[in-house]
Amino acid sequence: ILGGILGGIFTATESAAAAVFYSMLVGFFIHRELAVRDLSPIFIEGSVIAAIVMFIIATASIFSWVAAIDDIPARLAGSLLNLSDNPVILLLLINLVLLIAGTFVETTAALILLVPMIMTLLPSLGIDPVHLGVIVVTNLAIGMLTPPMGICLIVSASISGGTISAISRRIIPFLVILLVDLLIITFYAPLTTWLPELLIGP
């Protein structure tokens, strides 16, 4: 699966279908643990998990629509600039806003809502747009693992049969490491810009 993604054979989304096909081949012909009668409950369980994710996305989309109608991103950008014009403080505030948004808003909706706001702050921040993009993506990736609306967290609970609270406690050490990584990425730009600069120049 990773070879297919990294080799450009299929996208990360298409890799899910490839994984299903691969699992069925292994289950039917190699381990011989799957039978045709097993497919129905498997498809039902998969549909339930997909429905959970789609319900979360639908709810987040409503929230995003309300936020866009009320012009919340522009107001938020103005509020951040009123609080401070120090780039370090602004970066910390942007991280905080993105982490909070990531827990309540689906990733694509958060990108559509918040990236225009953050781009208006770019002159005040004085950082590379590529660096800022990595900061945004890292924040939202962490948000997908945090309760109450972290999609990855909810899907993990559905697959494992555990509760969201139990899984949340187990991932705390990983979240701490990710937050440390986020701070390093935020305040040490060469970590994210060296490769683009090497390939396409500064």
C-alpha cells in the first residue's frame, strides 16, 4: 500500500480501495479464512464506520457554513492582530486556533475557512508560505486525533470496539510528542524549507 502511494500508482484515498482488494485476496486465497458468507457482515460493519465519518463531516460542514456566513475568519484575524504584532506570539496564537478548530471542524472545511484568514496574517508573520502550510497541516493532523470530534479517534474507537475516552487516554503520550514536534516545526523553519529550497531554489 505504501509502495503504491509513494510510487504514484494511486492516491492516498484510492489506497483504501487497494487495501480492501488486497485484504480480500489474502483472506480468500492465502490464509483461506474468508468465505463468501463473511462478506455481508464485513460490508455492513464497513458501512457503519463510513456513516459515522460522513455524519461527522456533515455536522462540521454546517458549522463551517455558519462561520462563513458570520465572517468569523476575518473577525478572528483582526482579533489576533489586535492582540499582538509580534510574529512569535502570532504563530503561537495561530497554532492554538488551529488546534481548537481541528477538534471541532472537519479538516477540509477547516482549511477552506482558516487558510484565507492565516494568509492575511502572512505579511505580519514574515515567514515562508511553505513553512506556514506545513504548520497548518500539522495542526489539523493533531486535531484529527483529539476529542471530541477527532475523526481518526472516532474511527479507531469504532474499529477497535473501545470507548473514545479510553483511546484518548492511551494517545496522550503521542499527542505530547506531536505537540513538541509542532513547536519545533513552527520555530525552526529550515526543518520544513530545506527540501523545497534544494529542489526549486530559495
